[in-house]
Amino acid sequence: MRNTLKTMLTLCLFMTVFTASWAIAIQVGTGTATSDVLPINTNADYSYSQQIYTQAQINQAGWIKSISFHFDSGGNTNSDDWDVYLGHTSKTSFSGVADWIPVGDLTLVYGGTVTISTGYFATLITFTTPFYYNNTDNLVIAIDENAPGNAGSNGSFRRFSSGDYTGLYRNYTSNIDPKSPGTGTRRTGNLSQIRFDIEIDNPTDVTAIPYSETQIDLSWTRNSTPDKVMVAWSSTNDFGTPVYGTNYSAGDTITDGGTVIYKGSDTSFSHTSLSENTTYYYKLWSVKSDGLYNVAYSPGVTTSARTLAQTLPVELSSFTAALYSFNHVKLQWVTQSETNVSGFRIYRNTEDLLETAEMLDLFIPATNTSQMKVYIATDKEIFEEGIYYFWLENVDLNGESDFHGPIHINITFADAPTPEVPLVQGINNAYPNPFNPTVNITCGMVKGGQASVQVYNTRGQLVKTLFTGTKEKGTFKLQWNGTDQYDRKMPSGIYLIRMDSNGKNPCVK
């Protein structure tokens, strides 16, 4: 069969408008030159062809959902039964007329009737089995035309000049078996102009991690092309579909849900000025654009995170009072952490009423440490027997304060005992600190019950459970050797040891 060559073409690759937001249309080849042998020969009883399109011509990873050819003119009857195969190949050309790529290396993506329609890429083949193109190898398209008979005249498809011997075809009077197609009729460098409708790959490795009460950090890996990424957030996990051809910017809303907070080529973004202890939902899309009007989006991938709960200025794990001499009351309190605290004051009353309590002439400066701290203050002005109530006030640097208590003690001068040192509920000590390679942890139980001790990193992720079970009243000791649940050595850094027992969960850094 002869090829009708109307003009010599140079390769042109461009993106063409397509109405689905999840796909980009990649057209390979332009011009008005035609071929009557590729992708099929309508004037042959049967035909089989293979065409190699290079990675540079396609340059877009993703799921190929359909392909289209531009049928120009001529006969198109008795030529509508097609089997279409796609596959990756390292070949750049066919070395001879029998150098077929084995059909066993290809994937059957469509088998059935194809309507050959005249017009601009009007011959559309929507795959029953989408094919994932890796954008690394070249792509081979094989078409086996099985309808008996022929059109009686040549049908012409638009073609372009791709390179020597990138196409191979066979025309025959009997149906050709793709498993053994025999010797081809001819090799050619003139391939069919084609349009690929490719679903754009989503970003991968998407994470959303709470950084603080007001910030969530997002990160991702761009797809293999690599395309830009657009991020939107919602408070209800409802997101609309970005409109094809629309260029969104930060602050734009997407119809049916979502507000854009980022679009660009970075691989991370910090969402700030958030509300504490609140869940935020995110959706990320890859964005393909030619820089003009053609913009398409991947299907999108969702994630979510909850901002951290606000940290109290003081995490108090114990507040006790004991008579240790004739008229001295020793007050002891234990903090597991302190933030922006100026100091502590003590209030006393003979009834359970803070409003009329007397503030003692004491001010104990805070240490503002993230580790456990034991404070002791002495009230030396108890002159009568009876029940006394005490409150502890922590005063913040900004002047605000919180009260803890009351605790009470029954004072009887006749028998003022020297009390036992009270047990402290929670983690009493962790030493040495810093440690290498082992830290010793002392824990206290004011009463028996269930307890668990766990190690977390500064992002709040569980590293290892050191103990879970039942413990009697008293103290017990544990060790941590700096490994995670799988005995993998953890990197140097700051870790939090948290104990949960009897409704309390103090922690030590």
C-alpha cells in the first residue's frame, strides 16, 4: 500500500482542551498530511499495526483513559472491529519488518466496535481497561482490525513525521493473529496524530501533622512529572471539584466546598492562625498547566489533622499539707510542667471558702521547667486547733492566675506527728537527664489500680509503651533504652514520658 504524503511536518507536542477536570489532553502531532495505512488500512481486508510514541512526545505520567485519532476523509466501512493494546517499551524504532513487539508484553485496553468519525480527533476509543503510563519508557500502541472485508477505498488519518521506522504495519487478506503477525508490509516514520486523555497523578506521601494549638504542617511528594500542587481546606470534609481551565489562587473558594490555601511547586505548607483542639480537613490536587488557559487537576487526595489542645500554664500532680511541728504546717506541691508562670501564693481559711481566705506572706518563684518540680512552703502561723483549708494560686507572667485546691488538715496540738513523706502520683523522677543510653524512671501510685507509662516524641506520636497493667500503692521503677516498639534506635532529641493512672496523666520531658 502507498502512503499519501501531502507535506513534510515537524513534530509538535501540545495540550488540547478537554472538559474533565481530572485529565489532561496530550496531542502528539499536527498538520494536514495524511496516511492511509496507520492506525489501520480501511482498504485492506485486515490490518495490524504498531506505533512507538516517545516519552518526550507524551511527557505526562498517569492513567490513559482514552485515545483519539483524526480521520480526514475516504472509506471507513467494514473497518470498525478493533482490538487496542498498549505497553511500555525501550524500543525507539523497528529494526525490520518482522521486529514486532510481542503482544504478550502489551495490555489489551479495548476490544469492540470503533466508530470512525470524520473530524478533529472525532474517532474516540474509551478504554475498558485504563493503562498507567510511567512517563519513563516509550509507549507502543498496537491496533488489530478484525472486521471482514474492506471499505473499497482508502481512508485517510492525519499523520506526522516522528522518526525513522517508528511505525510497523501489515495488510492481509486473512485475519492477522497479533501473537504471530508474520512479516510486516512496511516500516514507516509517519505516525498517526493522536490525542491521549491522561488522568493526572495525585501527590503522594501526603501528611498533616499538628504542630501547635494554632498550626498544622502539611507535606507531600509531587507526582513524577512533577506537577504543581494545590491545597484546599474545609471544616466539614466536603470538597468540590476544581473547574477545568480555572486558575485558582490562595483565598479562592471551590464550588461545593473547599478554600484554596496554597498552590505551587513546594512540598510542604504550614496552615496557621487556627483554633486550638479543632479538626481541619484538607484535599490536595496535582495541577497540570501549559501556562496559558489549559489547566487540569488530578482526582485529589484527602487528609486531616486536629490542632493540639491548649497547654495549661501549670500541670499540677500533687498538693498536700502535713503538720510537722507544734504549729507548723508543711505544704508541698509537685508540678509536671510549667509555662510562663511567675510564681505561687498560698491561701488559708478555717472554712471551705476561697473568697474570705487569707493570703500568706509567701511568694514562691516558679522555675518554668518542662520537668517535674517539687515545691515546699511552711505556714508557721497556726495558733489554734481545728480544720484548716489551703489553696494554691499559680500566677502567670501576664498577671492571670489559677487556683488549685482546697486541701485541708485537722490540727491537734496534743499529738503533732512527724508525717510520712506523701506519695506523689505520677512520674517522680527520670535520671540521668539527658541520658545515654538508658534512663531510669521512678513512678508513684497514691492508690492501686491500672497504670500505663509511654514515651512520645515532640509531635505527639507514640514511640514506645514501657508498661501497661496493674500496680499496687507505692513506687515502681522502669528503664528506657532509647528504642521504639520495634527495638529500633531513636535519634537524639527531646522525648516525653507520660504516665496514665487513676484519671491522671502527668508527663516528664
